[in-house]
Amino acid sequence: MPPTFEARQAQTTLFEALVAAARKYGPKKPILEDQERKPLTYTDLIRASFALGRKIAAFTRPGERVGVMLPSSAAGVVTFFALHAIGRTPTMLNFTAGIRNLRAACELAGVTRVLTAHRFVEQGKLHDLIDALETMTTVTYLEEVRESVGLADKLYAAAAGALPGRFAAKTRPSDAGVILFTSGSFGAPRGVMLTQANLIANVRQVGAHIALDPNWVMFNPLPIFHCFGLTGGVLLPLLCGMKAFEYPSPLHIKQIPALVKDAKASILLATDTFVNQYARAAEPGELSGLEFVVCGAERVRDETHNLIAERFGPVPLLEGYGATEAAPVIAVNKPGDNRRGTVGGLVPGMEIRLEPVDGIPGGGRLYVRGPNIMAGYLAPGGGLEPPVDGWHDTGDVVSISPDNWLKIQGRVKRFAKVGGEMVSLAAAEDLAAGVWPDCRHAVVAVADAKKGERLVLVTDRRDADPAPLVAHAQALGAPEIAVPRKIIRVPEIPVLGTGKTDYVALQRIVDADLRASRAA
């Protein structure tokens, strides 16, 4: 019998997979590039990983969790594989999470050494973060490490590049591949340990789900501290023979479309928020050379689908669905089977089960199991909390078609009970988007003495008013209890570094407004 999908994934480590890809696609193939426009071949990447890894090994210990605070860049990718070459665990730090969350992440993961770069700190104005980290860790700058690379290191790297199997640290597929932290959209981020097998499995799952051409170029502006940016923007292209083009920030709205064209990108990874902005800023033809765009992390609006179609022709906008705990891809649409309003079909090897949720018909709470599901959450004190029987509770309410295509109804915590009826906050946001498609909206629920809960719309639409929402709901046949009657107008909706709406910050805005109203 042929090995199962899961068994096939467990036979290699990440560094071995990189070396195997070099052999398969050609060691001299340019495979990695960033805004510096100095492409690296597989051989360059492997040698650079050994050269840097040898220097890092001098001040770290085998198995150590080493913090990485770098943007999406060739340097960030080399650092990731350098740590694997010497048997250390990359612990990707979210530099947009704030000082408190960053310190908590280092404490939870046991990080005592952080790798970063002077240039990155200067450009990102991250000096306060560095000052905070230096009270509990040793911060090492890559520029200084590189300056210490001498002839002996270069000779070592050349020899190791020729015989990587002999020089690379001996690790197992079941060993840690990376430690990441959840986005914190609804609370404090959690530490997630993904094994090397988890990451490789997810790459293979996506490759089995969507036919990928090794001649394509993947353009990744998403941060590598986020699982979508790391697996989708780095590991997937490198292990499948596609060039990975790394860009340090998704916020450079005017620069990215022109660079997408100049880099001859085939695939763009982004979120709905960023794709919408890129499409508006782009000149004709700058995005039309793409094979497709893949969106995750947040729901894709119809307006974004329409905008891409109107301005750039037949470029499919593929919505996908995942979680850090799933390395991250659980489902994604296909270029030849792209169903609006869904997050696509399950990738191979995924098992699911739905558990009923009171008051929400037609769907259930989604649990997933498969070779890509995490080893566990980091527990205080250094242990792991593995998923029970391998099942991860996504916290999302979904419906599923007979051919395993998923539609997200909302997160369990993003339903409100209004007058005894369950109302999806995501559906309420959709109502606002239908009335004011060019603006950003978010809905939260607050306690109400009469109805149990009521909905509050926070929007950047300056003249937003409940009357058009009510009329739109009536036209659609939507229940009026799903229409927010309280509206808070803000200059902009708070978002996380990944592009997701920051519902923690949003709740603070609503609470402050309600306190001010009561005091008036």
C-alpha cells in the first residue's frame, strides 16, 4: 500500500526539504529576492544559512528558542534557515504587537536571545521595543554578526553547501519547526509550536490542492511572524521551486503594485484590506500580470472582488481560511473553482467535525485534525498543551457543502443574543459594507438591559446613519435585529500588523464612548 498523506510528510526535516528542492529544481536557480534586488540561488541560500548559522551557534545552545524580529526579507529567510541548520528553534516575534505582548511572548517561550537588524530598528522606529527587550533578553544585530564572518567561515559555508547532509544539525521531523504567536484579534496572543512535519505537510497539502508552476514568482508583503506570511510566502515557494519575493511591509500601498509588475510576480499574498488598497492605487496593468491573488486572515468583500475584476481583468481573487494552529491553511479556493462567499475546499489530509451551536442553524463549530495541526500551545513553565486527540477547536461556525467547500458564518464569540435570537456580528458588518462599500466597518456587541445585547457599529464613514442600514436590511429581507442602531464614527478602524481588525482595541473605543455618553 502507498503511504498515507500524513506518513509521507513525516520523512524529512525543513532543512532537508530545502536541500531536496535545490536538487530537484537546480542549485543555481534564483529562488529568493527582496527590495534590494539581489537574487539568491538555492546554493546561495544554503551557504548563507551555514555561514550565519555557524556564527549564531557560538552564542546559543542546541535546541534553544531564539527570537527573530525581522521583516519579510532575504535576511529574515536566511536567518530562519540558519537557525534550522544549527538545530535552534526560530521564535518569530510580532513587532507590531506592542511592548507588553512582546515581553509576554519572550517570557512564555523562554527567549533569552533576539536577532534583529540596526537598519530595521531605525526604519521602523522600534527603539522602545528594543529597550524593553533588553531588560530581559540579549539583543544581537545581524550587521555585527556578518562583519565578523571571516575566511574560515566562508570556507566552512562552501564545504557545508557542498555536503549539507553532513554539516546540518541532526533534527527530526517531529522537532519544533517554529514558534509563532496568534494574532490576538480577540485577546492576548497565544504561543503555538508547529513541528517541522506540520510545516512541510501544509506546504504539500497546498501543492496537492492547487497546481503550482515552478516558473512562477510569489510576491509576499505579509510579515513572516504571521503564519500566512511564513508558510505561504516563504516555505511554499522555496520548497516548490518558485521564486519568493519578500517585501518588508504591506503598508506601502503605492510602491507595491509597481513592484509586483517589475518583479514579474505570478501570485500575490495579502488580506482583503491590503488588496483593496493596492487595486485602488495601482496603475493600469500593474496587477494584471498576476495568475491569481490569495487572500486570508479576514473575509474578502464583494467590493474587492469586483474592483480587481473591473480594473485588472481575469485575475482570480482566491479566498482561503486557516489558523496559526494549522500551519495555517485549512481550506482555499482554486483558480479554476473559485466560489465567492466561501473560503474554498479543504486541503488534502484534513479531517473535520462540526458540533452544533445553540441558536445557529445550518452550521456548526468547526474542529480540524490533520498532519498540519500544531504540537500544542506553549504553557507557562515551559510545557506544551497539545490538542485533545489531535483535534483543534477553531472557534468558528461554518457550513460545509457535500464536496467539502467551507463557508464561514462567524466566530462563536462573534455572535450576539439580541432579544433571544442569535445574530452574527459578521453579517451585521456585511450590511454596513453593502451600504458603504468604500469604507471600513466593524460591529461589536454590548450588554443591554432590555434585549440582552445590542449591536454597535464602528465605522470610518463620517455621515453613517442607521436609516440606510435599516432600508438595506429590509431590501435584503434581513432581520432588523441585525441592524446596529448605535453608530460610532472614527477616523480609521484599528487593525493589527496582519491586516485583521483589532477587536480588542475596538472594544476599548466602544467602552470609552459608552462611558462618555453615560457621563454626559
